[in-house]
Amino acid sequence: MITSTDLFLKTLGVGGVVHNHYGDLIAGFSHYEVGGDALLAELRAIYICLDFCCKKCYDNIICESDCLESVELIINGCDCLVHYFLTLRLCL
């Protein structure tokens, strides 16, 4: 049994890389999230990468993820914040 305290203290690793169109590494990152679930970690990784690209004024961005559920949430226009806030609410 996982209690809400156990879930809140659980850390999830978030990471990603940014490559140019030649496949050269531009940047990489890793970050730890406290609480949440795997879907939240995937959505956070996508957000961090896209935020980085926007701040660098990159255009023609191709975003890849191995998490079909996160991709479907984004493509279908679902508000990813709903998942985020529901996950946080479960942790409190």
C-alpha cells in the first residue's frame, strides 16, 4: 500500500536532450521531480525542452517522446495542467 506521504516523497527523474538537424548535441538536462507519476515526469520533460527551444528562438522544432499517453494529451488538445493539478492534489 502506498500512502499519500510515500507518493509525495517519491522522486522521479526527468531528462532530455536537444539535437540539431545534423544530430549534434545542443543541450541536455536532468531534473528531479518530487511527487507525481511517470506521465507527469514525461510532460515535464517535454515542457522543459520546448521552453528551452523557445527561449533560444529555435523554429521548426521536432519533439519526440516514447510516452504515447503524453503525446496523445498534447495532440488532442487536452489541458496537461489538469493532469498536473490532479496529481498534486493526490499528493497533498
